[in-house]
Amino acid sequence: MKTQVKFRSNKFPPYDGEEEQINPGLWGKRLAEFLRDNLSQQGFKVVNIGAEDWGWMVELENESFPLWIGCGHQQGDEDKFLCFIEPAKPVIMKWFKKINTTKQIGRLSEALSKILESDPDIRDVHWLPDAAD
């Protein structure tokens, strides 16, 4: 399963004071807003975007299990970003029941690929190998 993608772009600079909401050297609210605005065109409904200490969480409506994308700037170069899909496992447990996440995660990673790769201001899109691969 493709669940982590890194890329480069100058399209998502930090907002003034944004690093105070998460951690120094990290930001990504503009990226989270970009994903929110584009995921609906791919058939996903964003419920909320919120700050975390590592970056921004884009929560998606999903009846079977919690589904979200984490995103943000990576330490180092100003134009390095990472997005990751959670859950990242093909099967999760909920109320002692196994839930196969493969179909939803696959749909979401395809949508994320399409969004990132179709924008001319985003370059060097590279999916990271899954630990189980």
C-alpha cells in the first residue's frame, strides 16, 4: 500500500506565527488547505484540518474507521514536504473486529497522487516504500 509521499514545492510557505502552533521549523497549513480544497474533487469529504506537533491533520469522512492524511514541511530545505495516510495498515481492529482498509487507502493514495502530480508547482513526487513491501 502506498501511504507516504514526499515532494518539493514552493507553493506552501508558512503563515506568520504558524510554527508557534506546532513545532519550530515545521509548517503545512497551506498544504492542508490545498488538500482539503482538492480532495472533494476526488470524492472525499474533509471533516476538519487541525494542527499537531508534527504538522497538520486532514480528517476525512469515513464510516468504517478513522481516516486521515498527515502533512507538513520536513526539516531541512524550505521546499520539502511529506504526506502520510493513516491508517497505514491493510487491516485494523475495531471493537474486536478486523476491518480491511486496503480499498479506502488505495482510493485515497490514488487521489493524493492525482492531486500532487497534476499541479505544475509540485515536483519530485516520490512514494516511499511500505515497511511491509
